[in-house]
Amino acid sequence: MSRAGRSGPAAKRRAYASVFAALGDPTRLSLVAKLCSGPPRSISKLTEDTRLSRQAVTKHLRVLERARVVRSARSGRESRFAFNPEPIEDIKKHLDLVSEQWDHALARLRTLADS
């Protein structure tokens, strides 16, 4: 497959959809909120003050990692997870563009309706 085929509009939509799907779960959203407000954390730190098992947190982190919302790095015997803002920033840019397009379309419609 060509490089353009992997980074075209359809690939971007799939990437955006995976981020929205990953963040659509309350547990994963909570994990992202924890990671946004501090240094990279281990699974044991992320399970503190929750009812979740380490296995459950690991599964949620893997979904977030596949969506590129978090990244992990080994530190000794454990992995530390950190928030990756890049996919969220990409989506924000896309939504800003779509919003601008809608604003222009509504302005044209308003002009047509007023004439």
C-alpha cells in the first residue's frame, strides 16, 4: 500500500474514530484525566483509589495506546504510561476546520434566505 493511502482522509477518519471510541469509555476517560495531570505513572499507581484490578486497567491502557492517546515506556520492571496530546490536537484542528466550513455554509444560507 502506498504511503498516501495510509495517511489519506479515510485513514485520518479511522484514527479520529479510534480516539473517540477510546475516550468514549468513562474508565478510560478517567485514566486519561489522571495522566494529564502529572508525570507518567505505573499501572499500580493508576489503580490506586479505584475498584479496578491491574488487569482491567492494563486492558483499558492498551486501548488508549492503540489510539495513540497514551504511550508507555519501560522503567525497570514496570511500564510507565504518559498522556500523548497529539491525537487530541489533530482532532481539535479537524473539528475547528469543520466548524469553520459550517459557519460559512450557514452564512451563505442566511444570505440566500434574506434575499
